[in-house]
Amino acid sequence: MIKLAQEKCKEWHSGQKRKYTGEPYHIHPFEVADILKKNGASEEVVAAGYLHDVVEDCDVAEADVRALFGDRIADLVMMVTDVSKPGDGNRKLRKALDKDHLANADADGQTVKLADLISNTSSIVKYDPSFAKVYLKEKRELLDVMKKGNRELHKKASKIIDI
């Protein structure tokens, strides 16, 4: 399952680049999966780490993830996929919708999001300090509703956000 998730992550994110570094996009989900592995996550959670952005950022449907990886991994991916759309209002309204969605995620879903947050935060702070002010405030509010995820990752994410 892990090998297939790695392969599909690279395939589905093929041609995409990280905003600030220009490196291949798949490096981010690989880092998320690595954080999850190092913190004792199950194979399904690690696989979801590799795939966490594919529905949101690629031309991949939830049904595609479900068909290849089964219900549990697809459910985890959907727990961390933003539900807001540009037509839902301004950024504050959209982020509130996404926060409410994530508050309802189970412990494993929140754990994937915590690893994602840890991976993203350092590059945003380093390369876009102006946007980081907005981003860090949003993530602090997100951490306030993510009480079910891995405690160690929550502590680490909180520390990164507070610095």
C-alpha cells in the first residue's frame, strides 16, 4: 500500500512545483508521510500522508483514491481536503468552513493534518514572512479545534506556530 501511494503521489503531482522553492511538489507529501512514519502512524495513515493533497490539488477524484486505496485511506484524504471553494466567500469565511470540517475529522485525520502543517509552516515562514502572519494566525485557530490527533505532533505544531 505504501509503495503504491508513493507511486501515485509522484504520478498525480507530476509537473507540479512547490510555490517557494520550485522543487517537485511530491517532496512535500513525502515529508508529511515521513513525519507520520517517525511518529508511529499506521500504514493507512502514512499512505494518506502521501495522498493528502491529490484531491485538492490534482485532477484526481475521491472515487479514484477510493478505488485504488479503499475506504479508510480515501476517508482520511477527504478529512484533510479543504471543503471550501472560492465562491464560498472571502478567505476568513473559507478558512472557517475548512476549520469546522477538520474539527470533525477523527484522530488519524487530524494527525495527517498536523504533519501537513508542520511540513508547510517552515517554508512559508522562511520565504513569505508577510503571508506567514496571516497563515500562522489561521493555523493557531486550527490547532485549537484539532484535539484528537497525535499529541506529540500537536505539541510540535504548536511550538512551530508559536515561534
